Amino acid sequence: MKRKGARHVGWVVDGLLRKLEQRTVKKANAVMAAWAAAAGEEEKKHARPVSLKNGRLMVITENSSWLYKLTLEKKGILERFNANYTGRKKALDIRFRVGSIDVE
């Protein structure tokens, strides 16, 4: 016997997964937009944000020279990032790491 208003578990799980995916995509878009506004034209070519978790923005840089340059500019970049970030929780810190930059 079905209860009035009862839903199939699969439908509920699908709905929850869609909402989570939408939030994740929305957050990623907000991070990318804020980074684009915070970083200079050259910086955007040599570094990209990969995550924002627990108040820490993780940015991958092309090489150690860019890591050093961006580290020196971290305070200003963080201020500009937060001024442009539309998410709920602002970044408290930026961590730069050397890694592979995928050019889109």
C-alpha cells in the first residue's frame, strides 16, 4: 500500500544529486569569475583556481616563478577576489601550488 505523497527513493536521490551538482557548478563559476576579476591578464594565463574549501582558495601555477610572483601579490589578489566573489563564504587565504595548467 502506497502512502499519500510517498516518492520512490530513486527519484529523491536523483533530485538531491541534481541540486548538489547545480550548487557545485554555480560555486565553480563564481570562483572562476572572481578569479578573472582579481588576477591580471598575465596572471590568468599562468595560474588558475582549482578549489575553494574551508576558506582556502587553492590556485595552481605554471611554475615556481609564477608561484613566487603571486605569493608576493597574495594580499591584493585576495582582497579583489573577495570583492568579486558572489558565494556565501569568502576566501580567508590563498595557497599557490605548481602544477599543470590546462589551457581552455
